[in-house]
Amino acid sequence: MPSSAVRVTAALVRDTFREAFARKIFWGLFGFATVLILFFLFIMKIDVVEGALATISLFGKETGTQDVQRLVRDVHGAIAAFLYGIGLFLAVFASAGLIPTIFEPGRIELLLSKPVARSHILLGRYLGNLLVVASNMLYLVLAIWVILGVKTGIWSAAFVLSTFATIYAFAVLLAIVVYVGVRSESAVLATVVTFGVMIIGMIVSQKSLLERLLTSEWSRNVVRGIYYVLPKMVDLGNISRQLVRGQSIENWTPVWSSGLFGLVVLMAGLLAFRKRDF
């Protein structure tokens, strides 16, 4: 990539961060992550006995003795599941407003007056949104990873690695936000459509059960088609859980098929942005 393109991309990313700061989006995510970190740092006390056992004290009340390895694995799994579930919803909700704002009167004309390709403007915005969320997720995960590592002596790189599965899933969902934002200039609609895709994807992920409940073959084919087209959020969540447990990934289809969906939707958003008149 030419140096001029790198500078332009960096400027667009910085602009996205500045707006995230101004709208308190970044600080909201950062504050939420910090509360969880403080919980593990000050409220949850772990005492290791002979490197094998731990006594957990929560709000000053002891809960008994557990195996340290199991304790750390369970905590890592709970944090990873929380990030993938509630964290993704919060990330989409917080980020949806950062795309349509570039179409505000006066702002879009200023951006288009610069010697920058339209696709570069939108991609810079997309990358900035992604980095705002990714930086907060990594801040939370790395802090908890260090706290538990210091308290228990167990350092699981798999926990950190699983975070990238969540960031990847968010990158796919953010492509939907970009496309709907370009077409409608509505943060609300972008949020609703993205949540709708997530929910429908969760429903059709139970295709084996649905196929038994449906009475006609055409309806079963519809369910299969929707499952294979939409991003496989449930399957990506399972991959994240497998990474936390240190298990090998046997089926990579959800990764590349969800990535392909995100790429197609993002390209459609870029094409729609290039064709629009302002």
C-alpha cells in the first residue's frame, strides 16, 4: 500500500476514534470493561494452596475449595461466552451510529471534496469501528488474563486467542451495519437488521431439529439455504469455546463461509456508496 494511502487510512481511523470519544461510545465500552476488571482484581479473591487447590472468596464469602486448572478454565470460558454473547450485542449497538454519521449534511461533502476514493473513506470508517471495539475487548481479556495468571500461576494463551474469534464475528456483523447504514443512513435500522440477522442465524443453526419439525421438503431446503447463506454465529461461538478449552478446530466451514458473507456484504456497501449522489 502506498505511503499516501496509509496516511489517509490512519487519518480516517483517527477520525473514527475521535468521534467515538466525543460520543462517549469508547468510554462507555472502556468503563464497562474496567468494572469487570476491578471485580476480578479486588472483589474476587483466590488463594492457591500447594499449586493445586484454590479457595474462592466472593464479596468476603468463601465458596469452598476447587481445582485451580478447572477454576481458571471455567472463568476464561465464562468471560469468552459473555464477550461473544452480550459483548457482541453491545458492540453492534455502540458502533451502529458511527457509520451513518458520515452522511450528515456538510460532512459528507467535505469528505468527498478530498482527493480520496469513496471506497477508501468507507473502509477507513469500517476499520476504525473495528479497532474501537477490538481494543476494548483486548483490554478486558488481557487484563483478566494477567490478573488470573498472577493469582493462580496459570497462563492460558488459548483464552487470549479465543478473543480473536469474537473480533472476527464482530467484523462480519459490522459489514451488515455498513451496508444498511449506506443504504438507509439510519443507525436504528442498521442495528435492527444486524440483530435480526444474528437472531435468524441462531434459529436456523438448529436446522437438524427444524428439519424434523417441518413437514415439506421445500421448507427444509429454505432452512438449509438460510443457514448456509447467513453468518454462522452459533458455530463461531462454538469455535471460540473450543479455543478456550485448547481443543483443535476440526470444521473451519463456519469461519470461511461467514467471512465470505461479510466480504460480499461489505463490497455491496462499497458499491452502493460509490453510486450514490450527494
